[in-house]
Amino acid sequence: MKLTLEDMTDLARGSAFLGTGGGGDPYAGRLFAENMIRLHGAPELVHPRDIPDDANVFIFGMIGAPTVLIEKLMNGAECDLAIDTMEKMTGRKADYIISAEIGGLNSVIPVAMAARRGLPVVDADGMGRAFPEIQMTTFNVYGVPISPIVIVNDHLESVVINANNAKSGEGFARAVAIQMGLAAMLSAYPMTGKQVKETAVHGTLGLACGIGKAIVRGRHEGDPVDALLAYLRTTDYYNKCAVLFDGKVVDLLRETTGGFSVGRCLFEALDGSGRRMEVKFQNEHLIARDENGVKTIVPDLICMVDRETAEPITTEALKYGQRLKVIGVSAAPAMRTPEALACFGPHAFGLSEPFQPIEELMSL
Amino acid sequence: MKLTLEDMTDLARGSAFLGTGGGGDPYAGRLFAENMIRLHGAPELVHPRDIPDDANVFIFGMIGAPTVLIEKLMNGAECDLAIDTMEKMTGRKADYIISAEIGGLNSVIPVAMAARRGLPVVDADGMGRAFPEIQMTTFNVYGVPISPIVIVNDHLESVVINANNAKSGEGFARAVAIQMGLAAMLSAYPMTGKQVKETAVHGTLGLACGIGKAIVRGRHEGDPVDALLAYLRTTDYYNKCAVLFDGKVVDLLRETTGGFSVGRCLFEALDGSGRRMEVKFQNEHLIARDENGVKTIVPDLICMVDRETAEPITTEALKYGQRLKVIGVSAAPAMRTPEALACFGPHAFGLSEPFQPIEELMSL
């Protein structure tokens, strides 16, 4: 199956939803991917099961702060330099491109790179959503070394990091990304087809496209939020889901600090009941809570959409008075194991609350 | 000529003087160099004129804050990794080791590495003193590219930077060094014998040894500060020199910030005249000023020594009540050209005063 020009709108919209507020608005990345497809043709989308075990699979994406990434466009040269450098450092040629995270900008950027280099793109990623730090991947949790990490800026400067573990690699990568103005190209976790099969969250590019299509279909049929939830319930991973809150933004704290967009957003119900919900975020939404307690918590997904159009809203686009629906969604099973929770569960973000699946918190 | 075990004390003391307060106390580095000479034998000291034009000359040193470097010892493995990585990145084997700066710790560290790998060490450096930033070298001023820059920590993690210019390289290297706790091994400016001849400050390891010997001789003969000045007057570069002030420390501001030790030190004369001198520093002393104006300014050297023993005092060892002599010394001619001053003259440190040679300021 080819990922066509027409798929890019659906993929971008679906991955903006799976970005859970972060990952960077895919808009600029979508334009870049569409341009690459126009110039070089549509890349093949290949499921992990169809990849040879010994294939070389390289990540391509961006690292930085969403607030910067939405204002910074990419040319092609720094993208090529990232993959060229990874090929040089590993002594292996890229056979496939894979996304580190399906949420946000990093869903469409790998498609652009795959088109540009005439390579297939893998229908999988390392998060099944978006996360703020690069050690927070199933690749890391299930044993793929993060190094070498290649980071490149638009001045064609490159930095290659060989770290002892993924957390240390994140520390170096973040320091370099800050030095690069919080918008840089990244490749890391060079892996084989076998490693992709064993560690990635499978099928997520296709799922993101499906989410995008469901929203558009819902707009024609009546209620796009209903259509979105109906589609999610048919999927393998995202099938436990619920509208957590229907309200407007009454308070918003958002800072770019330490290389991240961090803050919290307070909602008040539209029904005059005075009910409130608070959502905290570090690039991505981490915890949604109302008067009765936690409703959804990381790594389960907390997504915000426009209450009329179901258009996904990223944290950097949040505004006072905005009317939104907050939706909670189950993460893939590979994201909820004890090893996975140790890497990107609530404690990894400094939250004291333990992880509880949305289906228990919301009695789904 | 070999650099022997016995030379290490003189080299360390002389380079502590040429460190102009910074460069890190060579004490720990001297112990390491002595140990390497004991284990592997004394390395040959070779003047640049005796190096083949096509020889591969690699810098080896440390990057960080002096306040950290004096508390952090090195093992051998991270040192080897720095040179191994530089050899891998350039595809060339090191023929000679050279010092980036003769001032402080980075004078003895290259000797340790040369002994360890059985290589000769070049009698030259890129500063003729110490400076806080790695673009501040004659290598950079006279056209040797800074990249690749290799930085390694004691966990054997490595970072390789390919920057477009030396200033940008310093930005990345500093961010990485901060991430490594402000004590890391560095190689950069890989160069040929021809480039060493054309760009280095020649003969400075021998000069540092001579300074160390003169101080010790002076202690036996009567006044070590007099003996030190008498020796400096016989050298090619450091021959304009004077005691700028004889006093005690009455105020001291010193912070480790942005990866540097920055601050100022205020002296009061011991003769009861109430005369004062202020010295500002960023790792190294930058400007010495009294009631009548500037007495010495960067890149000329401002050095502090114990007023009785002429033992050089680094900024991190400065204490309230300490009795010191402040000595001004001329920099090498290659350090005073317009191109050189643009790179490491007063304006490069945010000072508004223009450079004036010590011989004019002090009417020598």
C-alpha cells in the first residue's frame, strides 16, 4: 500500500490527535511530506511483519519544543545529512524509515524522508502516541540501544552522541537541541527488521490515517466526536475510550522551560454545573483530574478536540475561552507493562499518582 | 629532548603561572602525567620545526570548569577513547599530541597522553596562555577548522560535533561539557605538521618548564618573584613584564555560572597607602585596573603569585586576606594581531576597554 498525497491530511490529523497535545502540530511537516511526495512519488507503507529480519531500519524525526517547531520550516539538506550521518556511523545503508512517535509532527516527517530517498516507511512507531523525551520509547523498553544518536540543524551542523543508556542519551540530545534553538533533525535507535517486529507498536500509521478519516466522515454524518470514538472502539489498542469532559478553558499556564512546553489547563463545564477538570502537560498531556479524582493518566492518552469539529488541539494552540472535549484513550498493551511504566509511567514525569488503566478509572 | 618525570613539577608550576588564574590547577593532571611516564616512559618533546609537514597532530585536553576539574581525577580509558574516536572520525592515526593551551591543566594532560600512547608531544600550543573558550586559539585565528570536536566522559560516553565554525563548536562543546558535569576529555582541531608550524605558538612547553625552574631557583637564591621576572625577560614572548601590584585580597566574588568560573578580586596595598587594584576574571584574569586606569588587559597575561614563594595562585584558590603579587606579562606577537584580538581580545569578553600592550600601559 502506498501513502499518497491524499493520505497526508488524514495522517496529520490523526497523529495530531495521538499527539495528546504534544508532538508538535503536524501542519508544517505535512506540507513538507506533500511536497516530497509530489517531487519523488508516494512511499510504500509496509507492516513490520513484511520486513526482512536483517533489514536496516532508521528513525527519522525532529527534536525540540512544539512552540518552536510550529514556526520553523525544514529544507531537505539537513534531513539528508541526518540519515547520511547515521549510515556513516553504523556502516549500514537505510532500507526502511520508521517513526519514533506517531503523535504529532514526527508521524509525517518520516514519510517525507521515505519519499525523498525512495525508501518504504514502516507502519509502526516506538510510542503509539507522543512523549516529550527520546528514552520514552518501546524500542528502549524492549532492548534496542539508543546510540548512536545523530542530531542535525539547518546550518548543516551535526552532533553524534554515543551514550551508555537511553536516559543519558536524552540528556545529551536535549542539551544539543537547546543549543540548536529547539528545532533539529534526529535519528537514533538504528535497528533491524527483527528488532522492529519485537519492540515497535505495530500498525500505528494506518491507525492514525483511520482516525483522520473518521473525523472527516463524522463531520459529514453529524457528530465527528461520536464518529471518532466509534472508530477508536474498532481498533486493537485504542478501543477503551471516553469523553472525559466537555467544557471551556478558564485558566492556562504554559511556559517553554528546560527544552519543554510545560504547564496546566483548567476547564469549566458548559452545562452551568460549575464542574471543573485540570489537565497537566509536559509537551504532552499527562493527567486529567476532576473533583472526583484522576480520570486518565499517562501512558494512556489524554486528547483535546474542538467540541464541534473534533479537530485535535495541541497545547501550544490552547486559548482562554476555547470550547473543547477532553477524550481519554487506552494505550497499546506494550505501553502498559511494568517495564514500560518504569520508563514512561506517571512517576517518570514526577507524578505521585500510580498508573491505572482508563477502563478502570472510567468503568468502561 | 625527553620530558622526564622531574620536568613535570616545573612544567606544572610554569603552566599554572601561564594559566593567568585559570586553565585548572595542574596538580591532578601532573600526578596523572607522572604516573603515565612511570608506566610507559618519558615522551619526546619535539619543536614544530622538526615535525614533518604531513604528520597528523591531535589535540588532547580537558574541557570544563576549573572548580570542578580540581576535584575530578581521570582514568586512562576515557583518554584513549577521545583519541581513538578522533582517529576513527578523521581516518588518520595520531603521529603527535599537542596542547590546546599551555596554561593550567591542559599543559600536562597532553604529556600524559603522549606517554600513554608512545607518541611525541609538540613543543607548542594554541594560546601561549589559557583561555576559557575553545574557539580562542591561534589554530582558529589562522585557519585550522575546529571540527570534528570529540568530547568524552568517564562513563566512556562520547559526543562528536561537526560545527560550521569555532564559535558554534564552542557552543555545542560547552553544552555537552555542562551535561557531563563540567569535566570531560576533549580533542579538536585535528591538524597537520604544516598547520602546526603556521598557526601554533611555538616553544611554550619549554618556556613553561623554564618558568617553573626559575621560581624554584629564586627560592634558593633569595627573591623568587625577581628570579621569575628575570627569566621572563630572556624569553621571546613573555619579555615585557612587571609587578602590577603587591597587596592582600580584601574582596572576592566568584561564581560557577554558564559553565565558567566568573567574578572579580579586589586587592589593597600592604604599604598602608590604601591603594587598590581590581582584577576581573572568566576562568582566566581579564583586566587589572587601579585608581589610575588599566594596567594590563587580555590577551596579555595577568598572573597572581604568592608574594613570598612566587607560587602561582589560580582563581579557585583565591582567599580573603591572601597576600599576593599581581604580575603583568606580554602575550606572544601572534596573539596580538587584529585577527587574534577579534577572537580573544577585550571585546570578546564583553569588556569595553580596547587592547593596549602592557609595555605601553606600564611604560616598559
